[in-house]
Amino acid sequence: MWAVILGLFLLSYVAAFSRVSERALPVLMLTGAIGLAGLLPWWSLNFGQMNNRADLMRELKYSLPSFFLVLLFVHSWLYNIRPQGSKLTKYYLANAAGGAFGGFVAGVLPPFLLKTVAEYPAAQILTAALLVWFVRSYWPPVFKNGLNQIAILCCVAVPVVLYQVAKTDAKRGEIILRDRSFYGIIRVLRVPGEKDPTQIAHQLTNGKTMHGMQWQGFKTRRTPTTYYEPAGGGIAINSNTNFAQNLPIRVGVVGLGAGTMAAYGRDGDEYRFYEINPDVVACAENTDIFSFLSDARAAGAKCEMILGDARKTLAAEHARDEPKFDALIIDAYSGDGIPLQVATDEAFDLYRARLAPDGILAVHISNWLFDLLPLCKAQMNRTGMFAVATSATGFNNTRSLWVFFSEHPFEPVVSSGAIAKYNWDAIRDTPSITDDRGSTLSFVSWQLIERKKQQ
């Protein structure tokens, strides 16, 4: 997505820095205003809070062309105000410095200054003020005062919009924690139970993706929830031979979330969590918010945090010939962007190498944008491992989709709840991807998007 946006940005420069923009600047101002109006659907999507594939397609359909039209006008204006002769060097130097400063403002400052992605609507409003300022120079003087007031009003509206974004964010529930970093925005919400509003839960989200939930009642707080219920990720634990024989097991979890998998921890068990976002680690370790980790430790389980890139860490552990895992849970695919390096042949070979002979590799692929069943089928065919794909419905109708790999056939053990199994013959065939060649674009659910649009 960033490559598409960058391409449109550069294309607008190419088109704007030409004689065409010199002759058609007023027309481009009009198309820029139309483009800015085309961004209004973003506002109607509850300030960009997309909930499904149809919302994504709607966002792309309006935002990308609108983005290009707005940039074409702004860059054309920039070209038209260029000086002549000897001052051109300073002009282009200032242009380059402005680009660097803009990149700093957009990429570095927001995570430190803002807790929400509020810079996008703020930029839209300031662009509207810029359009008004431009029109001011073309209209008769009698209109200038009114246009000045409109431009000032647009600037004043920015803090109002920032407040509204935060207010909209709070509609999901009482926000008890919100942090933003390079890795995105995490929120912890205090929400009532769907069936019993007197039951309170803490819910961890990153963007629009829920990464864990814990009931706050003393008797229910150790209950595995959402994707990690016994009919979800718990299958990797309950189906393990050593677990069934009440022997200590060693579990690796790529993606900490709220630390929900630790709810299965027993005396003597070892759980090693790999997490790249330090904000998530701080949140899961905060006993005032989530107690999965502390409760597991109190029960005698060892819970260890490894901060950093999970694949690099697993490779280093393999090189040191560290003990292997009875269960390895890969929970890095549930966001709206899939890290390529955790989905390649080399990554799956590493996961396989880190498994004990009777170990289970569990891959969580619940995702509203990507269909990763073909990826898992490709890995099953390539490695020759036995694989079972299951789905279940958990808290708040959360759909939990998992694929379990093993060197030997096994029957998934579900201590509670019900699962549905997928027929691999009904899953489309696709080549696997490697570190040198491949793209997650091939796993985007375009057909599902089209079906959603038709409905």
C-alpha cells in the first residue's frame, strides 16, 4: 500500500512540474477541491475505522484518486510559484528541505505527540484551508474577507477534529490505556460482556484487530478467551501427548497479545513469548490490566519474554541447539498487514526445526483481509507435514481460524466448544513464497471482497 501511495505522490510531481499545470492551474484547483470532497467517505466510515473488506474497498476507491488530485493541485501550485534564474537553486533546495521536514512531521512526531491517527483528518482540513487561500487570489476583493474567515475556520477546526477522533475512539468502550509507537496504536478497553453486562472484560486491540481479552472476575480471569479458547489455539496444547499425560511441556508463542496462551500454563510448564512491540509487553505484564502471565507464574509455570524479531531469535536459538518446543504457536498473521518474513518457506522450515518430534505447530490465520488457507496448504504439500484446519466461534462472535501442523497425524482435542474442519481439496492451490521471491498480495481475499460488494 505504501508503494502505491508513493507512486501516486511521485506521479503527481511529474505531471505538475510541466507546462500543462502552468496553463491549467485554476482547473487543477477545481479538481483538487473535488478530490478533497472525495475523501469525505473516510469521515463517514466513523473516522476511518474500517470493519470489513467492503469498507477497505470503499476507502481505496475514493481515497487513492482523491489523494492524487489533491497532490496534483498542490504540486502544480508549487511549480507555478517558482522563481526565475539565479534563485532556482534556493527554490529546489527549499523544496527538498520541505520534503524532509514533512517526512519528519508525518513519520516521527505523531507517535510521540498523538495517541490516535489524527494527523490524517488534520491534514485534510489544512489542505482545505490551502484551497480556500488559493481561491482567494482569484476572486474579486469583495469576497476576500469571507474567504479569509473560511481559511481561519478550517485551521481552528483542526483541534476540534482531533478531539472528535479521540471521542469516536472511546465509543468502543472505556479506554483504560492507549499508546502509540512505530508499530501502531494499542488500546485497552473496559467492555461489558455481551450476554451478561455485569461481567467486565479488558480487551486489547491494535488498530482494528483484537489481540486478547480477559474477564476481570476472580473465578473467570484464568479462562482462555477469544482466539485462544479450547476450540481455538488451545487445541495445540490439549492435543499434545505430554500435556495429556500431565507432563510438563515447553511452549513457544510468536506474538504476545494479552498473554492469553499463558492461561494453559501449569506447574513445570515453560512458556516463551516472542514480541516485537515493547508497548505490548508492558501492557501484558501490567497486572492492573491483564493477569494471564502473573497467574500462570503463580501456578508454577515459567513465562519468559523475548523482545525483538521472532524469526531472528528462533534462528539464533536453533543455532545454539536450545531445547525444542512441544507446541509452537505463530500468531503473527491476524493484523491487516502480514509480515512476509514469517510466511516464507524458510520461516516454516525454521518453525519445523524448532519443534519436538511429537510437537504441534499452530498457525493463527484469522484475518478480515487475507485468506491464508492456500498458504498453509502450500506449506503442507511442500513439507509433507500433516495439517488440520479448523474454525470456531468465540467471544462476541469472534471467528477463530487455525491450522495445526504435525509430523504425525493427530486428532484435534477440544476440551470445550465445537470446531469445524476444512477440506483441503476445496482450498485453492498456490505456490509457496520464499525470502527471495513472493508477495502476500496473492493471498488478499479479492473474491471475498467482490462477494461482499455484491451482497
